[in-house]
Amino acid sequence: MNLRYHINLFWSDADGCWVADVPDLKSCSAFGNTPAEALAEVQEAMAAWLETARESGYSVPDPRYRPAIYAAE
């Protein structure tokens, strides 16, 4: 199963780091000192999230989240 989830990547002044989160996967996020580091960390978090869900028998959501910018197309 090859699912593609949207990743939000942004700078957080409150945390003083880059944050990457996956809106379709509840509580799946990561941080890093650079955008690339945050992205690499969230990709690992996504893999672990999906593996845990499958092993536990939880449903894996279809990718649905799309930023508002894509709704204008």
C-alpha cells in the first residue's frame, strides 16, 4: 500500500525549531533544526504510526488533507 500524505512544514517561534506534521494522521508530527531534518524525522514518525496502526488492527485513513491553496484549482 503506497499512501501519500500531505506534510505541513513550518517554523515555530514558540518552539524555536522547524515542525512537520501530517494532518491525516492524528498526533503524527516531528521537529528539527532545519526543514530537511524535520521532514526526515516526520517520515520516520509516519512509518512508525502506520506500522503501529496496522499491527494493532486500527484503520489507516486515506490521504485526504489538502491545503486551501489547492482548492482554488
